[in-house]
Amino acid sequence: MSKMDTINPATETAIATYEVMDSSTAMAKVEACHTAFLEWRLMTHRDRAPYLTKIAAALRIHADELATLMTSEVGKLYRDGKTEVELCAQIFEYTAEHGPAELADETRTHSGGEKSGIVTFSPIGVIYSIQPWNFPLYQPVRVLAANLMAGNGVVLKHASICTGSGLKLREICIEAGLPEDLFQVVIIDHDTSDELIADKLVRGVTMTGSDGAGRHIGALASKHLKKTVLELGSNDAYLVLEKADVELAVKTSVMGRLFNNGETCVSAKRFVVTNAVYDAFVDAFVEQMKAIKLGDPMDEDTQLGPLSSQEQFDTVKEQVTKSVAKGAKLLCGGDPKDGTGHYYPATVLADVTPGMPAYDDEIFGPVAAVIRAKDDEDAMRIANDSRYGLGGGIFCQDEEHAMKLARDHFDTGMVRINSFGAADPNMPFGGVKDSGYGREHGGFGMKEFVNIKAIFRP
């Protein structure tokens, strides 16, 4: 068997070594999960709920340990890790509280309204969850909580660089009383992953990652007639309109670009600023980005930690270099210092135009692309000029105008008005276009992998 190491991106030291499972070992995990599912599916939703509540409590007990582990594996700020643990606990609690009603049988009439039948949301089996490294706990939890409530089993393939976080989550779930085989973690390569997608016991596949990986996984699952939910990142546009509160827009945009070290699918990435407020916004934005403190992610006063890996560092550096070579103007940052750790400074690029990575692609790091727009209408056009459509934002003191743009014109799955945030258990999460399809949270994720079954009474 081959092995893989996890590496601390702040210190570049090895954390742990794991054996990569061969195909037969991974398949045995799937079979064990399926066997556990056969019993779990027979429980009522209300009987499942206490298991989720107990997992939430266990996560809070282990909050310090989990946050420290995530910081060591991917460079996440320790305080952000603590916030992530709490969000995960809230997701389990939300699912436990609302799941029984969301998934309750529905009574409907048929045969001209003379007879009644029911619609059930029945579990289907093992769901294969392929997750990225940027939120080592939250990414698998949002799939796990919804599918446990629905009655399914879950097999997780986590990103290799946060293998320890995936294993720790399973350990905590078992400690909280979850049947041991119902949630499995596999440590496998891409070829074995493809075998799992094709396996008859895997009934659905959900994945968060790049659009390229999503195309591969979606196509393979489709070949085997399996449903997928794909969340594939974005280059979210935040519009600073003519009637924006510039001070609020600047403060929120700095937070929105640098949250989680800039490694968030719904980060504010492209800042589309109208002529009327362009100079005021850019001057203040650059000033605040220059002042950001880069350093040890365990320190309370650090504002920006390292990127998650050498590979991620190299990718971000290359995207910035190519954008500048194509005419983007570097207003700050873009000059990573030599030394230990994959640290990339807060960076602002202006004069960003189509054909540059900063305009066309997703830069998964602390790099902001500023784009000038003539007016509000032009800003909306530029925002939608993207193959992606996950999230976005609008800064405008005329809330009615902002709401109309968000509802009728913004071609994304989520829009923030005069604010920034990553996820909320009570609101749907997902995108359109190359950002994928399907929804999680808000009750919607619980119904993605169920058999909506019609039962006709005589």
C-alpha cells in the first residue's frame, strides 16, 4: 500500500502518515455502511434526531481539539476553526429539530380528488461524499447531518491534506452513539474513488471542489445513472453601486475577501465598483488590505494565515503573475516573502479585464480583483459575465433597488446585500452554471438523496 503525509502549512513539518486503502478495503467500508443503513432506514425521523443532537454536543466538547487540528492541517486561523465547530453543531441541531417535519409523509388526493394517498421521502442507501480541505469539518458535516436524518449512510472521501480531520469527525460521531458503520471514512486515490462511484451499493454522489473535478465526477455518476449534488466554487462578484455606503462596503469587502485565508468558495473575489464611488472605495480598500497582519494562525491577533499547501501557494502565485502580465495593476501585495510557511499576502489587483485569471477563474487565496463599471447597470452586466454562479453581493443604501437586482438579475444561487457571510443552516446553499447544482441547508439538502415515493391507497 502507498502512504501519504499531512503537512502543517505554517511550519512545513509533517503531522501524520496514513496508509492509502486498496480497492477491496474501501469496498468493504461501503458494504459495512450499507449493512448499517439497512437498520438505520427503519427508524423514524424523530428517533434519529437525538443521535444528531448528541453529535452536536460532542463537537462542542472537542471544539479546541478540532480547531487546533484544522489549523495544523490546513492553516485555518484557530478562532475561525472554533467558529466552524460551532456552525457544525448548529447544523446538526437544526437538522434534528426541523428534519422530522421536513421529511414527514404528505397526504395527497388522487383519482379526481376522490381517493387519498401519501408521498414519502424514503432513504435510498449509501451516499458517497467527496469533500475539499478548506472547511475540514463543515464540508463533510453538511452532507452527513442531512443524510443521517434522511435515513441514509455516508462514506466520506476527504481531501488528503486534512485526513486527520475526517477521521476525527467519525471518531466523535461514534463516541456520541452513532452506529459505528453508518459513517465511514475512506483514504483512497482517484482510481479507487471512481470504482466507488460505479459500485452498485453507492446510490448517490455529492462533491465540493473545482468545476473540472465536478465534470469528471458528474459524468461518471451519470454513466451509472446516479444522482449527484455538485458545489463547484466560484469567482463571486460584489457590486459597489452608486448609492453604496462606501465605508461599510470597504470594511465588509476586506472581511469577505480574507475570511478563511481567502480560501472560501463564496468569498468576495471580484469587486465591481461604479465610477461614482470607484476612487473612494479603492483608496480605502487598498489601505485596509495593506494593514492586514500575516502570521501564525494560532495567534489571536493574526488576521491572515498561510495557504493550505505548497500546491495552493504556487497556483495563487501563478494566477496573480499571469493577470499582471496581461495588464492587471498590482495595488498591494503580490510579493510573498521567502521563508517557512506557505504565506501569501493580502493582494489587490486593479484594471482587471476578461482573459485574465483574476477575471475568468477562481483565485482561492487572499487576492481581490477590482473592476471598474460605468454605472449600476454595467456593474450588474459585469457580475454576470462569468461561467460561475455560486454567490455574490450588492452594496447599496437603496435596499429596494438592491433587492430587485438580486431577485431579477443576479444569476447566482445566493446574494448578500450590504453584508458578507458563508453559510446559514436555515438558508439554501448552492449555485448555478459552472458552480454546479443541487442545494444544501435550509431543509433542501435533506431531500436531495431520497426516494420521493407515491403510495396510492385504494
